[in-house]
Amino acid sequence: MPDVDVLVVGAGPAGAVAAWQAKQAAPELDVVLLERDRAVGAPVRCAEGVGDAGLREFANPDGADWVSRRITDVILEAPDDTQVVLANSGVGWILDRTRFDAFLAAQAAAEGAAVLVGAEATAMARNGGDRWHVRVKQRGTEEVYRARVVIGADGVETMVGRWAGLDTRVPARDMESCAQYVLQGIDFNPDAIYLQFSTAIAPGGYAWIFPKGVGVANVGLGLVALKTDGRNAREYLDAWIARRFPAGARTGYTVGGVIVHTTIKKSYTDGVLIAGDAAHMINPLSGGGINNAMKAGRLAGCTAAAAIREGDTSERRLAAYHKAWMDLLGEDHLKYYRLKQGLEHMDDAFLNSLARSVNKVAPNKRTLGRVLTHAMIRHPQLIPVVARFFV
Amino acid sequence: MRRVMPDTIAVVDLAVCDRCGLCLPLCPPEAIHLELNNLTVDEATCTGCEKCIAPCPVGALAMVAYA
């Protein structure tokens, strides 16, 4: 029965950074990082897009082999295919998650954390003591790890949260059902990400083209099932691709859920921290979660390390993690969530007219502020929506 | 604890299911489990609310009569 200080469940961005940062903050601790799948980073369940500034807090993308594509432009598309081009709107990256996640796990390993692949936590109990007993299955054998702190970074389906008695459930209106293909041999601007908004194409979400290279992209969509006509996400995606890229070769396929809610009310309890998608730490407007997960992982790893050094891994001590997250991004996500709720009522006719009026702003003057101001003057019904964002 | 026995409960078609885990946080009584690459719906816990059915991206969940 191995005794460890920090047991991290899930080697995605949240878990890998948590293990890395915990070990860096307190090198004397035993830190173990578990990955259920046989390879860190695979299968990819992600559109792989990430902003530059957040990424650079953890890793340098310049020339990195875990980058697929550097992005400079954003192309927003209305339901009738009217494009709003935001050229040079800031740098972003499309990652190769199979390599990126492995890179992060390697950082944890370089600090001295043990990385176990094909190792799945299957149960967890406190048993009255001051350590969590976590059952781990690996290669057909089973071991019970005794951990001072368990960091649950086990994604949308988090079981650690459940086992710890935390509420990680989400209402159906705040779940994006997503499907995505890797399409090859298609024609688009490889320096731009494309986002198309339409209740007919992706009700309650958007469809995307995220370039992996010239002629190859992650092409997918997310939708809210409550708003559909009865088809599932894959059927909506098939219809969109049949119209946009009928000749594209489908060389990859994935599905998954993106929670567009706000951070769970309580992301900690005695000896447990929940981070990343598992704690709903996702931007509810964009659905982006990679940088958020890494930032949460850093907070979780550092909080766990400090708490163990102090000899106090109680709920009271670990509450500092939740507060730090809410101060860093959680409160912002509450604002984005209110904005999302306001935007939900825009229909396709309105979006078409919005795109046309925004295009009257000269391309070189299309800053977000100008576009927003222009949109509000032409479409006063947006004012209460935008106002909600700032209250 | 279930108060009323449901007429129908959710079942998963494992040949279609992609094990993405989207349905787990949607389940109010937490009746869905994902372990060792196997998704299961606990029929004793499922209340038949159907919240998991439509959001499945591949249509792997369906309601069946509860025997």
C-alpha cells in the first residue's frame, strides 16, 4: 500500500501542471500522476485552440514540436455565411494535444513526479484516517494508494469529485455536445480560426474550423441538445460538412462534452482539490479550457504542497485554492456566463444583420470595442446584454 | 432514494458509445459510471428523467421499459 503525499488523477493539462507545480514547490514530497489511458494526450477530445498569453505562462510555443499552427486571424461567420474578418486580432495557437499533454507530463516527471500510464483510479474512501485510500488498477493488478491530498483532474466525467462528495453535476442547458472531424484536403485560410454562429447549424453553440496546417483542420461544432431539432451533434456536423467541405477526407473523429457553466460551488474538501474541466473551470462563452486548466492545476499543486508542508490538509486550509481560483478567473467566468445567457436569444436573422453592420466598420479599425459600440448603436437590443456583462 | 418506480430507464449501446463521459455530470442521481473503458447505467438508481438522452453526441443512450 504505497503512501504518497499528492496523488493526481488525470494527466491532462490540469493534472500534469498540478503534479509539476506541487513537486517544484516542495521537492521533498512524493507526487504521483495517474493517467487512465495508455498514452498521455490520447485520445484527443479537443479542438486544440489556445490563447498566446495564457499558454506562455507555462510553455514557450515558438518552434515547439507540440504546436500544429500559429493563428493570427479570427473569421466570424453569420448564419448566411457573411464573414466578419478580424485580421491580426492577436496570436493564438492550435496545439497537437498528443504531444502537448506529453510535454506537460514530462515537466512533472523532470521535477521528480512519478507518471503512471494505463493507471485508473476506480474507488476512493477516507476510512476515518487523515489520508484518502485510492484504489488504482494498472495492467490487471490493483493497488491502494494512501494520499494526503488527492487532486481530481479527471475531466468532464470526474469520479474523484463524486467520491469526495462534491457536486459536479451540470444542468443540460449548460452542456455543449460536441463532435469533430480532422478534415484533410480542404480549402481555407490556414492562419485563421473560423467560428460560425447559427441556430440552424449549431443551436446554442458554434461550428469551428481550427487549422492544423495548410489544407487540414479540426472541423467541429458544439450545440445545446435542448435547442436542437432532434438530431445529435454528429448529425448536425455531418450536415454542415456536407455543405462546406463535401470533398474533405475525414482522417480523425472525436466527440465530447464541454461544460459552459460556472465553477462548481465547492472545489475542495478534506484532502481533495478538483481542477480543470472536472471543476467546470471553462470559459462559458468560448468553451476554452486548456489555459484555465493549467492555471487551476498550478493553484492546486501549489496549494497542496503548501498545505502538506504545514501539516494541515483540512477543508479549511484547502479552501484557499477555491478562493484563489475565483479571484484569478472564476469571477470572470460568472460575468461571461451572464453574457452568454443574454446572447442566447439572438436569432439567425439578427445575427445576419449584425454581421452586415459590423462589416461597415473598416477592417483596420475593427477592434472589439469599436465593433461592440457599432453593434449596440445599430442594434439597441444588445445594450441590456452587454450591460449585464459589466454589472 | 427513488420515490416512484420509473416506467422507463436509460440504457447505453456500448457499440455506439464513445466513452466521452459527457452524460455523467448530466445525471441528477449520478447513476452513470465510466470505469475501465466501460460506461454503465445503474438501473436501480436511474430515475428515468431522460436528461442524458438528447445530449449524447452519438445517440448511444435510449430509454427502455423498466422491467
